[in-house]
Amino acid sequence: MAMQWGTAVYLYPIESTYVERYARPPAPGKQLIEARMYGGQWQADGRGWTLSWTADSILRFLSQ
């Protein structure tokens, strides 16, 4: 995964399963909308939240 801040790009690894775990729900703004735009799916799972990607959707997100 990557995040751009100004002219810097910050890279961080994604799980080989393409599932990221979060303790809190996604922010209703950019975090939720952007993931959905590129095919990411947020779900509550009883222990927190997961953001699931497919190989194609993560490539779309990273090449934005």
C-alpha cells in the first residue's frame, strides 16, 4: 500500500491475504469512499473491522 503526502510517497506492506484489520470503523469520508471506489470492501467482523482487497482491486488502488 502507499500514501502520498505532498511530494513524498510512503509505502507499507499489505498482508498476503489482501485483508487488513482495524480496531475502529473506517472514517465516513475519504477512507471509506476511496476504498470502495477501487474495490476494497469494509466489514465489521465482531472483533473490529476488516478491509479486504482482491489482487486486481489493490493494483487499481495503488495505480491511482
